[in-house]
Amino acid sequence: MIAGRFFDGRTSAAQPAWLALGADRMVRLEGIAEPRYVPLASVRISDRIADIPRRVEFDDGATFETADNDAVDAALDALGAGGFGRRIVHWERRWAIAAAALAGVAIASWLFVQHGLPRLAAAAAQKVPPSLDAAIGSEGLVIMDRTLLAPSKLPAARQDELRSRLAAMSAPLADGHAYRLELRRGRGLGPNAFALPSGIIVLTDELVELAQHEDEIAAVLAHEIGHVRHRHALRMLLQDAGVAALAFAVLGDIGTASSLAVALPVVLVQAKHSRDMEREADAFARQWLREQGLAGSHFDAMMCRLAAGDDAVAYLSTHPPLAERADCARVR
Ligand SMILES: [Zn+2]
């Protein structure tokens, strides 16, 4: 017997009732004042839709309602009355569950890549031992020298001047990073700057030549220091290499330094810093300029000059839209 509620069709009152489908294809309804015994063919049984209560409608407008969908299905199946229609309903349910599960996995994966992975990478980057950080930085520079960079043609005295500027800027930070300025001609990269793990900052000759004020270069250096302090390059590498690299990073396996460093040029030049990372580096640069009593317009001027030059394409391909970052109308 299937338990449910009976509505006589005249009043809204519900009465507890029990329904049975007999092998004789007769419907028996009991527990009510006037029990019913009618042919299955004379009632209409609603289709199964999720967990909505099933309705058995009698031809005089009375209805029996039950939440026990499985029992109704089982009874119909026993009679062979479920048939093709019921199988479709079943299929639809399975398909809907499968589709929902698939969508769930897709959404979870997307959320993980968008939010989980960057967070894990940031956490793992904090646990990377300094020796591994340094190994990735110096190996990464070797690879960049082979592929993207050429020796600087700036006069030695000018190079020394710039190195002293970075040293003067970074020493008071005492943040544990071994800051080191490397000057290179940029081949196809044009005016550009990169922050490698462990504190190696690469400036291209072209960027140095583009600057019209020493503080514009300082603004770029401050931006790159921001990237170093937030360990952005390492985070991008770990994110890029995914979960396996995260695990290795946490375990501190020095053997992975080479495999991570190989990806550094790609990550720095092609994969781009995320907008969040640029914002963090920009925020550091602007705050540093403020603290030093230097004009923030040096930062804007340099950014806008980078965006306006012939090499804008190369620079912009490694940086997010400028409109978010500098007010070019103001500095012109
Ligand atoms: Zn940047």
C-alpha cells in the first residue's frame, strides 16, 4: 500500500489514505469513508518530475497525492504500466543529474583555477626556501639571456649609477630579498622591465633611454620591487605549473628549480602578470614615491610614455591596460 492524502474534489480537506495497484489492473483506495475500487485505465497518474508529489486523479475530480514516488514507480513497473514514458522520465532525471554534476565540476574547476590555484600558489610561494628562490631566479636569467636579452650597451658608469639607485632604494626595505639590477638590451622586447624571483630586476637599455627623468626610472624600479616583494614571478610559475609544482614547492625539492626556471621567460613575457599583481606592484610604487616625497606624476609619465612609444605593443603585451593604471591626460 502506498500512503498518501485523499482530496474528495469538493472540499479542501485532506484525508489520510492508502492506495494499491492490483495485478488485476485495478486501483484500490482505502482508509477513507468510501473506499474506491476502479480500473487503472480510468485514473490519470501524473508523470514523475523530480520529487514533486505524485497525483492520481479519479474521473470525478477526486485526487490521491503521495510523496512516495518510488512506490508508485515500483507499482507501475510491476504492472508493466510504466512503459516507455516512464523510462524517458527516468532517463531525463539521470541526464539532468549528470548534466548538473558536469556543470558542477566545470564550475568548481574554473573557480579553482581562478581563485584556488592563485591562493595556493601565493601560500606555497611563501614556503619556498630562499635557496630555491635564488636558484630559480639565476637559472631563469640565464635562460632569458639565451632567448630574449642581449648584453647592455649602456656605459659602465651609467650602469653603476642605476645599480646604486636600486641599492639605495632596496636597502632600507630590509625585506630579505637580495635585490640586484641587471641591465640588458631588449632584442624584441623594447623598453621593458622584469622582476625575477629572489630579487633580480632586469631593465632594458631601451627603457632607460626612454626615461626623461631619473625618478621615472626609480618609479619603474619601485614597481618591480613591488613584484619582488609580493613574489609575483614565483607565484606565476607555481600557478602555471599547477598542482604538482605547488606540492614540490611546499616540499622544497631543489630538483624542481630547473624545471620551474625553464618556464620563467614564458611566464614573464607571454603569460603576463595578472591585473591583481600589477595593481599590487603599482600600489607599492606609488606609496614608495609618496614616502620619498617624490611626485607620483613620474610614475604616470613613464607608464604613458611606454604606452605611447613605437614599442608600446611589446610593453603592453606584458602589462594590462594602461587606462586602469595611469592618468595620461594629466601628465601630458
Ligand atoms: Zn608589472
